[in-house]
Amino acid sequence: MTRRTPGEHRDLVAPSAAPLTRPQPGPIAILPEPRASFVAAVESAGGVVAPLSDETRGLIWLAPAETPELVELLQSHPGIGWVQLPWAGVDAFASTLKHFVGSSSPLWTSAKGSYSEPVAEHALALTLAVLRGLPEKARATSWAPVKVGTSLYGRHVLVVGAGGIAVEVMRLFAPFEVEFTIVRRSADPLPGAQRTVPVADLLSVLPDADVVILAAAATDETAQLIGATELAAMKSNAALINIARGALVDQEALLASLNSGHLAGAGIDVTSPEPLPDGHPLWQAPRCIVTGHTADTPEMTEPLLAERVRRNVEALLGDGCFVGVVDPAVGY
């Protein structure tokens, strides 16, 4: 593997894609507005970027969320057989996807897995910050009389989710010789984890964890997955890290837990709603750090998304190995 340039991230998921029955190839539209990096990605894969028409066969949708126009556009252009969405999570497009449950067309792909490296890197930063007491230390205006801080070495880390972020978290945390428990939809083992359990067993494994990292998709099943009961089940010196979606956590319950002195702290990159309103109590909650959904910045994600686009254009035109395929019925 070639040496990285400074700040470069890689998509670790693409090489594992399996071939699918590919949609009919043809011109590709980039909407709402074409951007140079994505036009270049399409063309480098041998594709042709053209304005939306009856001949369009692929659509790269760059708007940050769904709009009524997207459903109307797809319904009025039934020849579009592939749609690329811009985010790893597709909860922002849930209403649109519901229109296509049970339909074989279009094929939907997202950036899932593409942003694993920057997000996992942020999860490590938040974990170390919370365990070392940095939220309170950063706010301090006088020298603390007592030294506080917990080491990550040899701890038990529980990750909710088993996608690319979870895999990269395990790789980045490996030098700390931690033990991993993975919580996922099934009990199928995730290589590298000491234990894998289904989400139905979450309450039984939470008491063992020193760090709980949320890295699952936001779906109806994961809404407020961490609430008052789950927080109470965690160790009083455990850290909660959320780099997934704010909807996975009952924020009122988290505030109550932090204010009561339970938990070592929380590292929260995502909230509900977003942006988190000015003056919201979570900003000043004890032992809590909020980083405003910056685990992956545009400078980090644009080249990763462009590479995902390039790979999926290759799939459309040739091998059918689409990366990041989304099932509209399950929402990821």
C-alpha cells in the first residue's frame, strides 16, 4: 500500500464489494449542481455526465437531505437505475426510500463505510478526552488540587454497530490492548472482537463496559437505544461516546445521568436536533464534550465520496460491484 499523504483517509470497504445485477448503463446526472470533483470522478471511471433527461441512467444526489423533488424526479424518470446518496447514514432520506420499498429499481448506494477512518479517529479522540477528564480540565480557570484521569489501556470497549466504523475503531484501539464486545442485529461474530451479541442482549453486556461507543445506523429500531435504563446499567466510571446519530440517545436521560454524577462522562459528536440550539443544557453538562458533528469535515469527506462515486460508476458500466448498497426496507 502506498504511503499516505498528510491527512489522507482511505475507503476500506470498497475492495470487498460483491457483484450485483447491474442497472442499465448510460449518462449520469449530478444534482442539484455538478461539482468538479464528482464530475472528474465519473469521467475517470469512463462515465459521461449529462443534464437530467429521459436518457439518464445514474443519479448522484449531492443535496444534504431529501426534498419532495427527489421522489418526483425519480418517478418522472423511471430509466434511472442507480442513485448515489452523499452520506454514510441515510436516515435523512428515510421518507424518500419508503417510496421504493419492494421495488428493484433504482439501486441505492450511500457512502457507508467510506467515512470510517475519520469517524473512528474522532471516536478515539473523544474516548481519550472523556477518560482523561478533558471536558472539565478545558473549562477550568484554576489549578486542580486533585489529579484525575483514567487510562484506556486494557479496558473493555463495547461498540454498538458492526459496520466499517466498528472495524476501524477496533484497529485504532488495538495498541491499547482493549477487549471488544460488539452489539449488532445478529450474533454473527465480527472478526477481531472477543464477543459479539445481538442488540436484544445489550442490557446484559453494558455493565461490563468501560467505554460504550455508538456506531449504528439511525433506524426505527435504534431510536433512543440508550435511555435511562441503559445508562443506569453502565458503570459509574464508564464513558459514553456517540459518533453515530443523536437519535440513538435519550438526551434528557443522558443529562440527568451526567448531572447526578453517574458516568465518567460523555463525548457527543451528534445530537437531536442538529444543530444543537445555543444554550441547550448539553453544552454545559458536567463531564461532557460536544463536538458539533465534526467527526468528518467536508475536507475529509469530499475525496472519499468522490472515490465512492468513481467505484460505483465502474460498477454501473462494468463489473456490477456496487459499494455501500442500501436496503430501503431496513434504512441502511
